[in-house]
Amino acid sequence: MRVAEYPTLYVENAPVAQVKNGSIGTVPIALGQNFYFGLKPSALFMRVTEQIAYEGTAEKLKARYFIVSGKANMKQGLAILGGGIIGAAELDKRQNTGLENWEIVEVSKQVFDTECNS
């Protein structure tokens, strides 16, 4: 499922970039602005609530580098298999699915360049 979906970067609750597999890009974020990587509800992906996989506030004026990776979520798979959209909704009440589905790590420019430009 992670191949078909991807998180969106939001700045001050407005979508500014979609993070697709293998993509690299830049987005200006002003000092003091809130940002997050999230996924909106989607019947296609049996997601009944918004999921936030990473959030922060631009407290310093600096370049930030993130590596975004999908993770296998066995509990979600079993919930959907056993109960469809109802199973997914019930799991959402007990699990932060965004964090369980995605690993988003802020890294140094050197790590980013090594991991993403090789």
C-alpha cells in the first residue's frame, strides 16, 4: 500500500508538496511556521482520520532535510483484512497510524546527499 500512497507536506495547514517515491524537492518555510507530513482521510486507503507522521515548527532559519520511508503496519493490515473500513476505523482509535505507516527522519545534508543522491 505504501507504494500507491504518499504523504503530503503541509505548511500552516496548507498542502505545499507531495512526497512521492524517489522525489527530491525544496519548500520554503518561514520562521515560526508550523509544518507537518500527513495524509488526509481516504476511502481508497481505508483511512478514516487524518494521519500525521511528523510535525514541527520552524524555530530556526536553516535548511532541513528529511528522509521519508514507508513502513509495513501488520496491525493495520489485519484490521482491514478482518473488518474492512470498520476495522481500520477501530484501529485508528488505538494507534497513531501515521507514525506506524511512515518513518520521517530529519537528517543532516551529508546524510541526505549520501542516502538520496547515490
